[in-house]
Amino acid sequence: MVQVYVIESLSDGTRYTGMALNATARLADHNNGKNRFTKGHRPWKILYTEQCKDWSEGRVREKYLKTSGGKKWLQKRLLHGGDMGSCLLDAVRQGIPYGLPRVLNVISQSLVN
């Protein structure tokens, strides 16, 4: 399993999107200055993580989250504090790349509740 993650700088609010096998360990790398871009914006906190089955799926999600649409989706997701149903319905309507089985499972769970 691969994790796609978004971290946020505690010093200036800059966001960085990446993927790793372990987002928590990768956060430590960012906070220790092992990445050229994130080094100048330390310290960082994890804002969002998502599990993907492999690197290919993770790369698709990472690339999407770096687009303006992906940033808007993430902001909506963070504002709703865990209510993924409406965010995922919007994602499906917009044709956003997301693992269809996960989308259907979350949507069906939100409709049951």
C-alpha cells in the first residue's frame, strides 16, 4: 500500500503533496530538511493522507491533488471534517480519478446512514 499525503507548513501555510510507503516517516524527512522545497518551509504537519493499492494509482491521485480541482476537492473534504459522501459524489460527477470500488463503498455507507 502506498500513501498519498498532503502536508502543511506551520510557518507559512504552504502545502506540499507527495506519496510514500509511510507518510509519517516521510514527514520526519521533510521536517529534517531532506527535501529541497520543503526545507525552507519547516516545520510541517500532515493535513491529509489516502491509501492507494500501488504506485500507479497513487501517482494518479497525487497528480490530481496537485491540480486546482484537486485542491478545491481537498479543501471541501477538510471543511466537511470527514463527511466523504458529498465530496465523493462531487468527484464522481466531475470524473475525478478515484478508485471506483472505494467511491461506491463510501457512497453506499453514507446513503445507509
